[in-house]
Amino acid sequence: MDRRVILDELKKVLSPYTENKELLANIDDNTNLVKDLKINSANLVDIIIDAEAKYSIEIDFDSAEKIITVGNCIDAIGEKIK
Amino acid sequence: MSRRVVITGLGVVAPNGVGVPDFLDAIRNGVSGIRYEASYKDLHFNSQVAGSPQFDWNQLKNYVSEITFHGLQGHALGYGIMAALDAWLDAGNGVGNSETLWDTGCVFGSSVSECEVVKKIINRVDAGEAKKLGSRVIEQMMNSSITAYISGRLGLGNRIVATSAACATGTQAILMGYEYIQQGLAKRMVVGSSEHVDPYIFGAFDSMRILSRKFNHAPEKASRPMSQSAGGFVPGSGAGALILEDLDFALGRKARIYAELLGGACNSGGQRSGGSMTAPASAGVIKCISDAVTSAGVNPSSIDLISGHLTATAADTMEIRNWCLALGRNGRNFPPVNSLKSMIGHSLSAAGSIESVAAVLQIVHQFIHPNINLEDPNPEILRQIDPDCLPVTMVEKEIRTVAKANFGFGDVNACLIFSKYNKNG
């Protein structure tokens, strides 16, 4: 799936976890989930669970730990739905 | 040095009114919040009536951040957050402070961890799907969940205590907050309690055969404290919250003062001499009321109103007897007594705080709320006190001092003495 399509879908997944909607609208591969979007690090697992449900995929714990940026997220999702 | 403790804010989520204005209107007019629960018929419960607040869950978006709201599930949590924040704002405070308020703490109680939240956890784990639980369930199943949400929202930095003492929880939580301020440990305390009676808690009480089951066809008549036709209590849900403040601190910030909390007491009958897991020992109840009166420094003859525990079980008669003995008053000399439970049922842990909000409102607005469903007072009670002590319509009267007590499973008792605020002490 096109990274662009995944990014647009990812914005919807991230939305409940950040108050900065303006920044969310303009995220790119380099946006840091915790530092830039100010997402509580405890909520990263919720984002992964939501993404898993959305795409009917499973992201294992080791892959999940590598998710720091929006780009990492897209990589992890893209790899599973190939 | 003895510090005086005043009430500067009130918040309430009750079956007959959400928010203080609606609740005040309801208790003045004897409005019942008891409704028929169709799902309870399907669950084969004997009792099919309950008091549930008409609560719009989406309103919580005005109380917590969007991120917190997403994933918030516990009803008792929602009720508690709304009551506590309403009380905080009512006291003239704001939210959104970036600094921690070191002089302000919170004592908030509840009965049980939210069964419906726990059920979801159990179902997930048993299905081998623990991985899907996410980060938001522990914070909502821990006993300190409500205090964690309230203190986080308000930035409270003094002691944060989650309590549980069955039906005495709310009263006890208020007393604990009072004691911290009186001891000089805090300037201000957010106190209260919350309860959500879900089908699991309701079913367990139903099985004990202590719920009202003969008025399923007429729910508003089902909760009948002190009535001859009382046949058990009606479970209710909701939350009550008060802001307690050191008098000097309140005066310093020019806060509006609703009333003063003069004192109180809390004890246990030790499950001896007639006391048990489910029944209070009279000696403990009498001692608790007497100690509260002594603590408040008032004469028992100056009590203008008793806000009883009075759940509509066989224990009501004994409770009136205990009040008579504790205050040394009976017959025509007994003060008026009312039970808010006639309108909202018994909201277990939340009972003490919701009834305390009602007690303060009766002092502020100088009235006695009616006992509804008391057209047939129990003759055993009338052998002890005059019928005029049991108002069935709203009475406008000078109310200076109110005694409020609750008694809970485990033979625990708590009693508070509220008074009209007099700046000369």
C-alpha cells in the first residue's frame, strides 16, 4: 500500500492521542510521536493496538519498540500488509 | 490551635438531579430518581428498580482532556470526576493551573473496582488476548482511580487518599479531609465519594434478599425508609463532592462560605454485642453519634435536623432508637429526621457524600426536604418519636445544625455535624 495512503489513515489513528491537531495535519516521516506530537509514551501501545485492529495485522513487541517516528509507524504497518 | 473548617464548594451527580441546581430543585420538591430497569427482568432479579443518574457521558468532554476522555469507561469514575470538578469550580477555583497545589489534597471513596471494566479485562485475558488490553485499563481498575483522575486534573499536591468503608465511605472521607485541615496538614481538601451499581453488584445484593422487590410496577414508591410497608433498599448510583477549607484560607481568598463542618466521629462496633458483618452494634452507633456531637462542641438539644442513614430495611427502627439514646431526645423532643434515600435510593459508598451535599443545601436554603413514601410510618418508630418529626412535605424552617450519619457493612459508623457558618464562631 502507498505510504501516502497509510499516512492519511495513520492521522486518524493518532488523533485521539494528541491535542495538537494542527501539527497532526502536517506530520511527515520524521515527526517524533512523543517529542513532537506530545503523545504520552504509555499511549503508544494503544496506538499500536488501534492500528492492529484497523488493518487486521499483528505487530510484535520487538517491532513495536522500534516505533519512535511516524515513518517507523508506516514502515511497521506497510511491512505487515504487503 | 483549633482550626475551623468550612465548606466552599458543592458538586453532585444524583439519580434525581445532575448538578447542584437540579438536585436542589428535586430534593425541595420530593422528586424521585428511582426508575424501572427492564434489563433486570431479563436477568431474573427479584428487584427491578434502581436509582441511576440521567448522565450524559459526552458531557465529560468538558471535564477531562480529549485524550483522557478517549478510552474512559468507568461510570463511577465519570460521576466522581464531574462532582469533584463541579465542586472545585463552584468554590471559585479554576482548572488549567500549571503549578502543583501543595496545600490542597483529596480524599475520595468508592466501594468496588468497576465490575464492567474488570469484566472486559477478564474476558480479554481468558481469551488469550491480554496484548489487546492497552494502557488505559489499569488506571481505571485500581482502587485509587478516581483520586488519580481528580488530583491530576486539578494539580493537587497534598495527600491523595482513596478510601473504602462500605456505606460509611462518603461520610468517612469527608471526616478525614476535615481532620487533615484541622491538624494543619492541608489548607484545602476535595472530599467525596462515588458509586456505580452495575448488574453484578445489584445481583449480589438481590441474592441477599435485602432489596425492595414489591414496587417494580411503581418505582418511585419503591424506596420507603421508616415506612411500615418498607421491604428493603433500592440501590442507587452517583457521586457527591465538597470542597473543605481552612476558614482563614477561605477568608483570605474571599471565598463564599456555604456552611461549617463543626466536627465528626468515625468508629466500629467491632462486630461484637449484636454487631456483625451486616448489622451495626448499637453501642458503636450511639458512641459514634455522641463522639461526633462532643467533637463539634454542640449540645445535643441544638441539633435541628437529622439526616439519617435510614435505608428502608428492618434496621431503620433500631437506628431511630440509637439516635434517641445518643442525643437523649425522644417523643416530641426529637428533632426532625429525613432520609434522602426515599428519593434516590441507597447509593452505598456515594450515600454519605450526596446526603452531605443535601445537608449543606438544607442549611444554606433553610429547609427540610420531605421524606417521600412515608404516608404509613412504622408504628415501632412512632413509639419512639412524634409523627411531626417525620416531615412528608418540604418544611421551611431555621436550620442551624444538622447531624448526618451513615453505617456500613463491617460494622463501621461515621457521623458529621454541619452548621450554619457564623463568623463569630
